[in-house]
Amino acid sequence: MPNAELRIWGVTGLPEIQPGNDLAEAIVRALPPRSIEPGSVFVIAQKIVSKSEGRLVELDEVEPSPPAREWAAQYHRDPRMIEVVLREARRIVRMDRGVLIVETRQGFICANGGVDASNAPKGTVVLLPEDADDSARRLRDALERRLDRRVAVIISDTFGRPWRQGLTNVALGVAGLSPFIDYRGQIDFYGRPLQATVLAVADELAAAAELVMGKTLGIPVAVVEGFRYELAAGSGLDLIRPPEEDLFR
């Protein structure tokens, strides 16, 4: 299903999200007086999802462990922050030159285990959602009830990439569409069958949406219109390469 044209626009005017807030209701209230196209994809920043779910940690309440203190002192980091990262980690992937990359309990491999102090109240860090796919499903259901039309939801976050400079947004949670477009078996322009082309379309949509969301604009939600997709349950965890296929683990 070709997508000759997409429209991506940011949802402005959302209030500061607090633990326990009805995030879907806040998003709907902030929507402009225009009709949401059926099939629109809502890309929602992980940070406001985590805030609404109470995934916040007060650093003053954290007692760093000896390993956290040792590593923090070596690289002039806050040992409380390092302790929170270690608590969120399933395993440490790399801990070198001031960079701490871990595999989170959810299975994501990222710097600082997704623990972030940016756009958070002073003295507080924000954790990743416990289950981003479940968060996406609940938000999708709530948005569909309020808007009375089919939509999809992607919960996005900013990740670094090995072998490439710069950051990009990726999909942590997905609901309502497959995170992939599978071109295997289709014929290319020269008549050859494609054998390995599976696009991570949920990541592509998350990255495209970031262009209107920004990091300092206060726009944590974007709407993608015109993207054609088939209804599917979707899962962000499907985007994680299985260990048996990982040549670099």
C-alpha cells in the first residue's frame, strides 16, 4: 500500500502531565477543532506516558550502592542516578568512558536504561513505562472511545545508535498496526524478488514525528495522517532483535 503523501502535525497546548492524569483525555482536549482522520497514528512521547503512570523517582530517596558510587566518582556522575539505572537494568552491555549502556528489564538496549532527568521536575528522574505495549493499547482504546474512530498509537523515545552519530526516535510501544512492512517476496524495479527487506515502519513513523515534536518545543504528541496500514495488534517488543539473531551480543 503506497503512501504518496503523509501529513504530520504536532498537538500543542497539553498541560504538564502529573501522575494519575487521564492522558487520553488530556490529548483529546488539546486537539484542534478539526476532524481526526480515521486511521490516524498518534505518536506519543514516552516521557508523558511515564509521568501519567507515576514512573518517577525522587533522587533524594535513592541510596546509591558501592558500585554506583565508585563508577559515578570515576566519571563525575550523580551516584543516585547511576543507582537508578542499575536497578532498571537486566544486564550491563557497556560501562566505559562515562557511558552506561544497559539492557532494561523490558528488553530495550539503551543509554542509561532510559532513565532521564530532562523535562522532569527538579531532583526527579523519569523511568520507561513498565510495559510500553500495554500503555499503547490502553491509550489507543481510550482515544478510539473518545474520538469514535479507528486510530493507532506509537509510544516513542530517543535512542542512540551503534556505528552512527546522532540520536533518533524509535517505537517502544505499538498498538493498532504492525511495526513492520514486509517486502519479502515482492518484485523490485528490475524484476528480482526481494529476500530480506523488512522495514521497521513504527520506528520510521516515530522518527518522522519527532521532526514536529522537537525536544524543547513542549509538543509531546504528533498525529500522522495518510499512512496506510492494515489493522494489527502490534508490539514494540517485536522490534528487538532476538539474541539468537544478534551477531554482536
